[in-house]
Amino acid sequence: MTVGVVLFPGSNCEHDVVEAVRLVGGEAEIVWHGDPKLGDVDAVVIPGGFAHGDYLRPGAIARFSPIMGAVADFAAAGGPVVGICNGFQVLTEAGLLPGALQKNRGLKFLCKTAELRVETTNSVLTAEASVGDVLRIPINHFEGNYTCPPETLAALQSEDRIVLRYLDNPNGSVDDIAGICNEGRNVVGLMPHPERATGDLLGSTDGLVLLRSVLAAAAAAPA
Amino acid sequence: MRFAVLVEVSLREGIADPQGATIERALPALGFHGVSGVRVGKALRFEVEGADEATARAEVEEMCARFLTNPVIEDATISLRESASV
């Protein structure tokens, strides 16, 4: 299974994701944002960083990168797509996930380990976990405060599309949301960084189950 | 015709504005009392070509909808005036 990791100018977590995917037995390759095609990949990760410098708004310019048309097509065909941190912001700006991420409630850049509860296993990111699992995974963001219109929140809740919640909400996100999925459950965005929780030396291995889930989804997804 | 454009981007009503709230809390400490409703946004200035004001405005509105604002959380106020000829 090959995971395509999209590299924008300003991405800075792409190699971490590549390493983490290899750690759980997958293949990974970096895909340049200016390429209009994804190539032969079975899943897509949009990694963290500051795509296009986060100019205007995080993700506002990245959504127009040539690769994003291919990512949208891949997602529409049921392929697993995961946006981590800045990648989550890109996916919301691109309209592949609802809502938006605004500045943290406390106006602080947050860089620490967060505890997350798995709220559903019906997503490409969490299929291998169990509902109620508490995962310790780092967050590293200034604009991670998830917000959406009330009707969108109601839909996310009633359709079981809140994938991860913070146990101790660090950033003001509505309903403690740390990650959500689309209606097809194959596109997931989350602010925490599972690729940084992949070894004892990093302080946690709780990200591995999420990465394994993505690989399993890649294996199961329509080619 | 050329138009000078000012787009003021603000957070939509009901969207929490942590920057505005922090500024509002800081003002009394500096002796400025009675300030309320502080909202922080951004302003974009540029010039645009258009057959007439309505056409130019329609184009700026589309820019706002597709790129300059995130309609989920932001509103835009657009001001146009004909540029002085260079």
C-alpha cells in the first residue's frame, strides 16, 4: 500500500508522515503540490506545516494548488484522504470537509501532548481503534479552534462524524472536536499529529493505531 | 474604468473573536474605559479594472466568495471608488 504525502511549499511534516507510514509497514512517497496527478497511490495524507506560508488564511491558497483537483477526485472515488493539522485546514478550505479552523481561544500557539477519545471507528483513521480509547498525541497549532454552523454541528453529531474529541479542550473547538470525517467517512481531518506519536522515544506510540487504520483503509479502498 | 477597492474582512456575527476579546480586556488597563464590541479583522486594498462600477463590484464579490474570505467564518464589506487617472 502506497500513501501519497502531499508537499506544498511550506509543508514541514511530510517526512515525519513518510517515516511513520513505513514504520507500520506501508510505502510512502512525496507528491508535489504542483503536479496535477497523484500517481499510483492508495491513500493520501496532507501533512502539517504552513502551506504557501498560510498567507491570507491557512489553506486558502493551497486549495488552488494543481494537486488538489486530483485529491478531490480521489476522495470522490472513495479513496482514503487524511489531513493532519495544516492538512485539516486545507481540506476545510477545499470544501472536502465542513467547517473552519480559527485562532485558538487562548490566542496561544499550542505545542503539547493532548489526550483524545476515539468517538467512532467508522472512519479511515480509526477503524483499527476502539470507541472510548484514549490516545496521547501531540498538538502543534495556532489555528486549531474548530468551528462550524449549528446545522453542520448537528449533522456531524447525528451522523457519527466526530472522529476524535479532546478530553481537555485546549483550543476552544466546538464540542471538543479534534477530528471529523466527511459523509463518505473516507476523508478525515484532525489537528493532532499521529505521526509524532509513533515511538517510545517520542513519548507515545498511540498514533500507530491511526496510521495502521489508514493503511487498512488503503488496502480496502476501490482501486 | 479603474476602481480602488477596499475589502474589509471581519468574523461573522456569532463567531468568537479571541483577538477582539483580548484587546477589549486590555483597554481598561490602559485607562480606556467604556469600550465594547471590539472585533478584529483585516483589510485588503487593490485596484481593479471594470466596464462600470456594478461589473467591478460583482467581480470583487466573487473574489471574496471564492478566495478572499472563508464564508464559514468571515464576512466581507466591499467599498469601491473610481481611481484617479494616473
